[in-house]
Amino acid sequence: MAEKDQATLPGTGPDLLTLPTLEKHLWAAADKLRGSIDSADYKNYIFGLLFLKRANDRFEEETEEVAEELGIPVETARDDRDLHEEFWIPERARWDHIKAQETDVGAALNKALAAVEDENDPIADRVLTTVDFNDKERLPDSLLSDLVSHFSKHRYRNEDLEDPDIFGRAYEYLIREFADDAGKKGGEFYTPREVVRLIVKCVNPEPGHRVYDPCCGSGGMLIYSAEHIRESGGDMTDISLYGQEKNLNTWAIGQMNVLLHELYDAKIEKGDTITDPKRVTKHDELEVFDRVIANPMWNQKEWNKDWVEDNEPYNRFPYGLPPSNRGDWAWIQLMIASLNETGKAGVVMDNGALFRSRSEWKIRKPLIEDDLLESVITLPEKLFYNTNSPGCVLIFNKDKPESRQGKVQFIFGEQKHLQTSGIQIYDDESTQNVLTEEGVEYLAETYMSGREEEHHSRFVDISEIEENNWNLNISRYVDTTTPSEEIDIHEKLQNLKQIEEDRIAATEEMYDSLERLNR
């Protein structure tokens, strides 16, 4: 398609592409796959095409910018590999070439995605080839041609977007919608954005920090850490992001997500963090970070306890090992081991991790005694896609301020409204609850400021936790009952008196009416 024709496309020129329009357009692409593949697999195909089209459009945009800057023909700038700082798109992966295919469209897409990987290694290593488009039974040429045509309706250059981050936000929208559509399977790769924002606000990464997520899924916690820097007046690139993810398809989604947010220096590794941790130094020592954040699989079965018992090389589990069918406290210890001397960690956990006994108690007790746990924030039920159970956020700090030493802050965030402040913590939307913006801000501020509030938050001495046998169930430390409304006896008596007077007046009026009728 010629440039003059592209200028008339929706979302170009003065009519910038808005987030709602982009979301609707991308979800319509997923609708085209319904009935052909399982809903849990939509993301793998849509994300591949979305990424390829976005990379193509940014490549063309950069080509024109370079040509104008250097005063050279566009064709020369397009074909000179050394002139492109971001992504290089080889000829067989360019969108015009893909649109021209009438047969074997799936094979052409596979070759295009592989070519982009080959030319942009290691940034895009195995990001795009985790899915096979060349499956004519499920993805006939007619369907793929329709999808390619659909993605051709909009240009995805930066100049066409209403907001520079609109593409990343639309991508997160798709991740959320796919998680919703896929039901419980969706929770494996997506943590609700509001929960992510709460954790990141609490650990508060700063410019220059190194941030690590050992089970990063789609990369949301890492990305919001960078956005947090920008919201605080800094630059998203003023932070170093590291992650690891075991599931190959999920890793690819996370890698595409950070690239679409133009966080090209983020390093997300593939592999099992427990048996094959990638963040180690050249001297084979565990790397440490300023902030570690994660939402590991809750109550993970088969978390490789046997392997750890026989092979653990980095002393990541000094407090002991949890049961082989519950990996919660293994992940917590792994995260603490990855902190530097002043580091802070935030992790989402099942509430059962707060009070389960036996081997988990044996880990919890010395960890609390060592004064590493700073805060317990309980969350409402039905926030997550893979469970209706309520969860909690645990904050660990290797450098507690003096005022918090020897204490743990408990914050009760499970109630819908806070009666004392009038804050609404969450909305109940159909089958899911959602933390409100003011709820996220209030919970984070309660932690950051050290606020204590009746029926909501309280600092508890470790000696009191010991008296409760190292049980962290919040109801032992914060009155979680709904406070009774104070009754104004005088006002109630006045109301009763008025009601009685109204009753007498109504009775007299009724008898007067009956007497008039009988005359």
C-alpha cells in the first residue's frame, strides 16, 4: 500500500487512535478466532500478529525519520541495517510482503516471525516463534488473510497514537480480557493491575534500582515498576528490570509486553527459577536486587522440593523447606535471598501462608524473629482469576527503619468500605471484585506512612505474635468486625415521640373521615 493511501487510514493524520478504539479493534481480532481454537490460546496468535504489525509500523516510522534526518531516499534508509537502532525488519517479514500472500499464509507468517527473531537476537530470541501459524485445519488461509487484513486497518506508529503508552495499555487490556475469557487458566499469566500497582507502590522502586520478578508471567510487575518511576517524575529507563518465567508461551508474552512498552533493556530469562536460576554472577553467586516483587503460584504442588534437598547451590532456603505440595514459603525465601542489604520485597500469597502449621510454622517463626517481615496486607476475595480465595500482600524489608523494628504492621483490606474514613476499598463487578483507585492509594499510603486506624491497621510487637504462636491471621491483631453505629438515645426517643404523634394524628383523621361518611 502506498504512503498516500496509508495516510487515509483510521488513526492516522489528525484523527489519533484512542485507547477505546484500539481495544475494540484488538478484541475484534480475537473474535475472528472463536470456534477455530481454544479461548485460552487466543493470546498466542493475536499477540504474535499484534507484535509483528507494531514492529513493522515502528520500523517504517523510524525509516522515514532517518531518511529525513540524513537527507537520503527512504528506500536507502529502509535497507541499511546499520541505520536502525530499534528493530530491524527484514524484507520477508515486512507487512506489504505478508499482505501479498494468498496461499500458505501460515507458513509465510512463521517465516516472517522467525526472520524478525533472527535479525534481532538476543532482544527477540524465541519471542515470536512459540506458536505455529501453519496449521491449515485450524487456521486456513482465508482466516489468516482476514486477520492480516484486519490488522491492516490501523497504523501503529507512535505518531498515530493518542498517548505514547496507549499501545502498552491496550496490550494489558488484552492480557486481562484473555485471562477473563480463559477463566482459571488466565490467572497463570495475569495478576490484576490494581494488585500490581498496590505492591509496586508499597515497595516504591526508585531511579537507579534493580528490580527482579522470579516468576514474572506477562511482566506486569516489572513494567509498572518502570511506570512508577515515570509517575514520580523520572524516566522509565532509569530502572533496571530482570525477570524469569518457566512457561515458554507466558515468557514470550512477557517479553513482547516489555518490548511493546519500549523497555528494550529489560532482561527476562526462560526457565524454572527454583532448579535453574538465571540471575547469577560470573562467579556463580546469586545476584541480588534492590526490589523483588512476585505473585507466585499459590500452594504450588511439585515445586521441586526433592531437587532442592539434593542440589540447592545458593543457600536460598535457610529457614527450612515447606511441604512438597505447598511451595509458598519456598518462594518467599527465594525472594528474600535475592535482596541486597537494603532491599525490600513484596509478594502476593494465599492467606493460608499466614497461619498454616508444621513445616510452614517452622519457617515463619525464625523469619519473623529475624525481623524481616514488615507488613501484612490482607485483600478481598474474588480479586484473582484463578481462585475466589482472598489473598494477602507480604512486605519484607532487610533495612527496616528504626521506628518499625521489632514490629509488624497489619492492614485489613478485606472490607468494602472503611467506616472511619469513608474510603471504598473495592467494587464488586459481576463475578470479580476489583480494587478501586482510591482503595489502592489508601492501602499503600497506610503502609508507607505507618498510619494506624481502628478496624483497619495496627503495629504489633513481635512478642505479641509470639504469644499467638507465630500465627499471622489478621483477626488476632486487628478488630475486623464491622463497628457498630453509635446510637443517639435522645435523637431516637425524639423520633419515637414524633412517630407516636403522627400515629395519633392519623388515627384521629381516620375516625373523623369515618364519622363524616356515616352522617
